[in-house]
Amino acid sequence: MIKKIQIKKDYEVRLDKYLKNLFTSLTQSFIEKNIRKKNILINNSRTKANYVVKLNDNLIILNFHEELYKNKIIYKKNINISDNDLKKFNKSIIFQNNNFLVINKWSDIATQGGSKVNVSIDHIIKNINPNYRLVHRLDKETSGLLLISKNLKYARYFSTLFKQHLITKFYIALCEGSPKNKNSKVLLNIKNKNQEIEKTITNYVVIGNKNNITQILYNPETGKTHQLRKVSKNLGCSIIGDQKYNINSKYNNEKLMLHAFALKFTIYEEKFSFISELPDYFLTFIKKNKLKFKENLEKELNSF
């Protein structure tokens, strides 16, 4: 049976989330599998789970059956935001205006919720104001700058800027070993969780090296899951503390040494530039290993 649904509101939501709201019994794996198999189409064309549904889109389900696509009562877990998490979040804010805010995210908190996530940044911001929205992501273990919109208009605006590569991001990583070149542009094809090949583009420059520890400034042009961690491994200098891609490291007890260091973008001709402080564990590792960390990176930031 074929079911056709016309999108009658501008939801600004991913297709997988839209389907989960529409048919609450569906699992993420079921949705992704049927999108891959072309059982779920948008405007008669193949699509992806992260496609953002738009007003007047035609959603077509080719294998629709009420037993497959059904609703069930879901009891949502109430997320209690502790005073400590709220204080931590407020302390992490380095800029805000009427339309967006920028935080210096701490390590060990997920950006958004999941089955194994008790509290995330998304939970916290929705607790503060339901209109607040994430506009990009950082891994749970990664610290640093995170953009949050305060309204739908700016969520859409930031989404457009990211798609057009008009938001420049910089990360600092402490890596075990060193790449062959002091600076380069890395074009690397990586597999996502669905085993699909994604193209990534990453610029980097080495800003320091001592005791087989290399300090690298990364400027990713694309934003794929674990991109910098995979690129580092490919360069032969996996990031210190990376429990997934650097498992034989002598620094296994360290936290992930990857920090979203700087952001640059322009909104309606107004230029914004943000630089964040390194977390204490980062600075402690630098001091413990007697690294000469280069603090003023303005020249390097402007060279990309």
C-alpha cells in the first residue's frame, strides 16, 4: 500500500524526527533502512534521514501498512535539570544577544539527547526556553564553542550559513605523533554509521611539537561525525584521549584533547569572531608534559 502525505507546515525538522512524531512506533534503524531501500521518498526522489522537511513537500511511503507504521503511547521521561547543570551552563555562556548565544561547552556532556543520555545541552536549553535550538553539534567528549539560536528565524539563518560553508570553525588538538607535512588540506572519504561514503575537507597547520606530542590547529570545511578524529588517525597522529581511534595510546587515562577553539561568521554585514579558553584538563596536560603552547594564534587563524 502506498501512502502520500503532504507537509502542510514549515516544521524545520529532520525527516527521521518527523516520521517518529507521525508514527511513534518506528525505530531509528527502521526509518534509516527504509529510506536507504527507497521505501520512503520525498517528492518522488530518494532522500536521507537528515533531510529537513519543507512546506508542501510530498512524503511518499511505498511499503505502508498499519501494522508497520503505527502509533503507540509513549511516556516521555521527565528530564530534571539540576541547579549544578544550570549554573554550569550559565557560566559557560561567552556571548548572547536577542537572537543567539555562544557557549564554551564543557567535556562529558552530550549536545543532544539519546537513549543513553541523561542530560544534554539540548535538554538544558529547552528547560530555559523551548524556542532555543541547537544549530550544530559537538561530540560528547569534545569541549569548546557551540552556537545556539534563540528563535526559528536564526536557526534557519545559521543552517543556511553552515550549508554554504560561511561559518569558519577552528579546533585545537593535541595529537600523539606528527603528520608528514606542517600544513595541508586533507581530502578524506569516511564512512558514516550507515556505511555510506562521505567526502570531507579539512585544513590544518602544526603549531607546536615536543616529546612526540603535536599541537594542531584544524579548520574543517565540512562537518561530518568524528571527522577530525578520523583525519588525525589517517595522518598518523591520533588525538590524545581518543578512546575510539587511538586505543593503543599510552595516554588512555586522559580526556579527549580536542577543543572547538574559534568561530567566525558574518550576519547581515556584522562580523562576529569568538575565541574560547582551553579547559583546565587541557592546560594541566600541557603543563605536565612541558609543552610550549602557542597562545596567540591570530596569524594562524587568519591564514586559512
